[in-house]
Amino acid sequence: MALILPVILLIIMAIVDFGLLFNSYMVINNAAREGARNAAIGSTDVKVSGIVEEVTGMLDQSRLTFTVTPSEALRKKGDEITVTVTYQNQLITPIISAIVSNPVQITAKAVMRME
């Protein structure tokens, strides 16, 4: 038991870290898609910013960045709009963070055509 327990705990913590990382990826992927959709139907950059922040409400906003290209003034019907959301995900297991760079940068991008 004394030999196997540390290995089992390490595996369990790796599963927890991966689960949290995957959850963060799913949230920012959804935020990028929602932001791109709203920008494509003519929303302002301020409204797109509010939507991305609303969708990512469960994440630490200080580690979240996003961009909308092209800018609101340069958009015209038929152009592609790209929303890129980046999040610095903090790992919670010290041993795993020694193996993998911590924080892990997660990026999601959504592209939609302006309507």
C-alpha cells in the first residue's frame, strides 16, 4: 500500500488537472463561438466583449484575453470575423506542473462570415 498509494494519488490528480484543463478549453471555445456569432450579426465590439465575459464567467478573468478582427469600423457584409480567446490555465498539482509548463495556455478561435 505504501508503494502504490503515491502512484495512485498522482494518477488521480493528473485526471483532475486534465479535467479542469478540458473544462476551461470547452468554456473558451464556446465563448469564441458565441462572440463570433454576435459579431457576425452586427454587434458592437463592446457587446461582443460582454458576451465573451458572460460566457467565461466561471474562469479567472485576469488570465483571459480575447481579440476580435477586423475591428468594428472595418467590418462589412461578407467579410470573415475572427474571435480568438486565450486563457492561462493554472495547474493545481505541483508534480504535474513541474513536468508541464505552468500555466498552460489554451487558445480557441472561431471564424464566421458577416451577415
